Amino acid sequence: MSKRVVKLPDIPGAGEELEDYIAALFQASGHFVEKQIVESDPADLLELDIVTTDYAGEQASRRLIEVKGGKGGRSISSKSSAGCST
């Protein structure tokens, strides 16, 4: 039997592909994932790259994730809220 080598693609550098990659990691770990949520108000515009919800514990835990990428590298920041209402 011959061995097969599987090569995974590199992590995307920026843009929507990077957001999709990060969202897929959370989804693969059992989180409910919402992407590119836009709230529009005449006075303010809010776009959330990724919102994850983990239902594994007694209370749902949500995490807001902002993804940045480009020539300077990648940056992923998150803020979580345990026990939030869903």
C-alpha cells in the first residue's frame, strides 16, 4: 500500500478568505458561527467579521472576532461574553 501525502493550503493572508478560514476553525470545533454581520444606523455603521456561540456549557458563550490581514501580517482579536442571552 502506498502512502499518500496531503498538503493543506497556506493560511490566507487577508480579506474574506482569512475571515472564512478563521470562521471554519471555530465551526470545526463545534461553535455556531455567523459571519459578516452588518448593522446599519444612519448615525453609525457596524460590521462584525465573525460572531461565534458555544453551547457546550450550561450557558451559551458568545465571542466577537475581528480579523485583520495584509502586508504587515495577520491580527485576530476577540472579546467573549459568557452567559449571555441568545
